[in-house]
Amino acid sequence: MRQWTRIGIVGMGALGLMYGERIAERLGGEAVCFVADEERTRRYRQTDYAVNGCARHFTIRSVKEMEPTDLVIVAVKGTGLMAALDAMTPCVGPKTTIISVMNGISSEKIIGERFGREKVICCIAQGMDAVKFGGSLSYSRFGELRIGIGGEEGLEETNLQKRLQVLEDFLSRAGIPYVVEEDIRYRLWGKFMLNVGVNQTCMAYETNYGGALAPGEAYDTMTGAMREVIHLANAEGVALGERDMEEYIELLKTLSPEGMPSMRQDGIANRPSEVELFSGTVRRLAARHGLKVPINDRLYERICEMERGYAAIGQTDGK
């Protein structure tokens, strides 16, 4: 088995930095680089980075400096995906494998349409409490990746299985915890359910994990939004249920109560959020199935109202 030695990461947000730092620590700084367009490359290189209070130096390369890598990790927000596809184009060759640690349920499809679905292994990042402000990243729980093959018709499963095996080898060497999922679509929808609930609730109520979990209106909103996703998933042929919601809520309880999801971090920084990936997606799919989603409607309207207050402020593309 050929081992991967050249890793490119697109996105220098919380997850991008967290994985980049772990890979560099375990496999050496030469094994990983961050990839960006010319403007972001200049900005990234001018930033001082720290992880859990320790200064860190990362290799940052512009699109013009890149050649195909073994693995590309897409770690941007939904609002930055199309720009990320352009930035990573020089990194993708015939043997390149791609994983996305983005939120939502559509990034693999979009990436696959651009570079070939046979290159994309489905991936979910969960259980971490990483928070990034400026160039400073802090976390107490690293979390894990859930990986698997999507099972789409027309794809050669043998090729994907080989890529999955090499990905497992890489993650083991890099010290990144992972679990291989037999039904990755079910897991994708479970994580989507969690994000629709906790991300939007923390932003709309301007609170953290502890506030969202405390009995009251925020908690009821979070669980209500998640239940709407359960009904939607069932309509899409995915067997999510109340037990899944309860398990994800227990997972939230293991995170730092003072921690916060990415949308709350966006709100604090006055950045456009991923509301279209969450309640926006829920609303569009619900309309297709004739389902009512009043809680997600309310969250969507509230978050859009908040964002209109800082619409003129620039955004970053990190996650």
C-alpha cells in the first residue's frame, strides 16, 4: 500500500488549523500545507498562529505554487466552497483523494461534480469543541472523523474501497481518530440534524453549548428543529429517530459548556453564516416533500435578520 505523504488543506478556520497542526506534529511540517488564492495567501502569511496557546508556523502556498497532492481536506464554510474549488484545482490529480469536513449534506456532491465522485470519500467531523478567533485556535476535545463510501450508483466500489483503506492508514499515522461507517448517509443526516439544532440555536439565542442545553426556550427550539430534520430524513429514506437525537444531545453534553459552534462564532465576528446550509436546506427539501418546518422557518428568519445588520462587513472563508 502506497502511503500518503503530501496533504493539502483548503481553509484555515478552526478545523483546518486543528487537523493541519496534528498532521504536522505527527508526520512533519513538510507533509502538509494550506492552499489558498493569492489574496488569502498574503493574508494568511501575515497572521500569527497559535494552537492552545502555543505558537505554530504553517506552510501556506498559493494556487500557483501547488501541484497534485495525495489528499485534499476541504475545511471551509459553505459560503466559501466555490472559491475553494478553484483554489484546490491544481492540487487534484488522477490519484488524489478528497474529503470534506464541511457542515451540511451537499458538499461531497458538489465537490464530486467538479473533480469526479470517484475521488471523494464521505466524511463527518464530530465531537470537537474547537474555537478560533483571529489566528488563535483553542480546543479541549479533538473529536473524530466518521468516514465511509456513499454507495452511489455507477461508481466502482473497488476503487473507493482502496482509497478508503489508504485514508485509514493515513489517519492512523497522523493520529486523527476515525470510525468507518457502513451507512455513511445515515451518519451524514445525523450530523446534519445536530447542526441544524445546535448551530442555529446558539446563533439565534446568542449563547454557547451550556446555554443551549439548559432547560428553557433555547433547548426547546434546538430539539424542535432537530425533530423537523428527523421527519425530513424519513421522507428522504433515512431512518433517523428520537434515539439518534438523544445520542447527539448526550454528545453535546461532553463538550465544554463555554464552547460554541461555528455559527455562534460567525455571529460574534459579524460574518455571514451557513444558515443556507442548515434551515435553508431544510426549508427547500421540506417544500419538496410537502412538510411543515415552523421552527426552522423561525430560525431562518431570525438569523437572516441578524445578518442584515452586518451585511456590509467582509467575511472569511475558514471553518
